[in-house]
Amino acid sequence: MGSADLHLHTSLGDGLIELPALLAFVEERTDLDVVAVTEHDQLEAALRARELHARGRYRFDLVVGMEVTTLEGHLLALFIEQPVPSLRSLAKTLDLIHRQGGLAVVPHPMSPLTRSVGRHGIERVLRRAADGVWLDGIELANPSPAGRATAARARALNETAFGLAETGGSDAHFLPHVGCARTTFPGRTATDLFAAIQLGATGSRMGRAAGLGELGAAALAQQSWRALWATPKRVVGEPLRRVAGLGAGTTGVGTAGIGTAIARWGRAGGARANRAERSGGRR
């Protein structure tokens, strides 16, 4: 059986992992067969990782992906070649992923600790299978606080109701976390992995993640600071300035204005997700 880590962040987003260090770590310190770079709302990190990977002689495969912010929560887009725009409906985002032959996986499902697709969002997609809208997998092993919060519930629901292919991903933002959660699959290559997800022949496995003490207070503080800005900066652009009450085309937005806009954006996103959940529950 092969193993893959399908949820990795880098220093090109809100993580602290430099791409050369990531490739070396996977090669020398893990037995992973496949990894996926899935930076928030951008494809550049994964494309750069693939370029570096192609120049080396690595024993593992690398999948291009990204973690897309939809109106209903985050979604992993795997095996894609074009960036998927943010802040679209879940159904539209799924369509954009599948049009280019990619796979869509729900990360940290139903978690209240980060922007996550909820139960009703998943169920709405499952009801639309006849319309050509579908999910390919669900992340059931994720050692982050967001992933652990609802892991048991997500696994139980997948076994009894969802029936989606299982995946595991470390959601690593720090190098020592890479590989601490995995997708298991028949075969060893990215092609084998793709086929296994489509067939629902994958498993998920959690390992040991480095503790907070091992990472160090400075690294934790640095990553927390980066996380405040990475997603809002990538996702909202001009809408961010509008939420802040600034005119179109305004430049020189101050830190205070951006901070206010980010807070409002987060509250608005949470309100949209809550409305979607209530609407789904009434159907």
C-alpha cells in the first residue's frame, strides 16, 4: 500500500515550510509516496514545487493542488492545472475543479474552528449527484485542532451516510508535521492514488504530530501572524476595500483599515455559512 500526505502549506502562503526543505524532508525523513501542495487560494506554490521536483531525482510523486475558500467553507482541489477562484458557491467550485479533471476533497469537515463545509453542505452536494455535482473525498485524518474537533463525527457520518473516499492530510504549516496524517491507497504513484480516490479504495491514518513545545514559541507566533493575512489578502482583493468602506481603486490602505475589513469579512463569511446550514436543515 502507498501513502500520501494530501494537505500541505508552505512559506508562499500561511505556512513556514520552504519548498526546497519540503522536498528534502519528504525524500529523506519520510516514507511517503505522494505529496500534494495545497496552499490557500493560490496555485503558484504547487506549480513552483512541481518545477523544483522535476529538476531533482525524487522517489515520490508530487500533486498540484490548492485549498480553495468557497462560500461554504474550504475545499481541497487536487490534480489541477489552473487556479480555482475563491468565494464561489460550493457547487460552482466543484464544477470548476471537475471541468479540468481534478478531484475535490472536503478538508477538516464540519469543524467550527475554521472555515469548513458543514454536514448540510455535504448532503446538498450528495443529493445533486444526478445533476453532475459531486465530491470525490472527505478528509478523515487531520491532526490540526480544526481537524481533530470533528474527526469522530465525520468518520461516523461518512460510514453511515456520505460514503466518500477517505483521505488523510497533515495540514502541515511546520516542517516536522509533514506526513503525520496520511491517505493510504493501493499502488505507489500519483496515478494510482487518483484512481483509488475515484474508486473509493483509499484509507486514512493518523500518526504522531510534533507538539507545540517541539515547534517553539517563535515559530508558532510567526505562523499565527501569517495566518491573519494570507487568506484575506488572497481571497478578497477589491471586495476587501469595499467592506472597509473605501472606494474602488483606492490605494494605500492602512493596517487598521485592512484589519477592520478582515474582521468584517470573517464575520460575514461565518454568517453566510450559518445561513447555508440553516437553509440546508429546512430542506
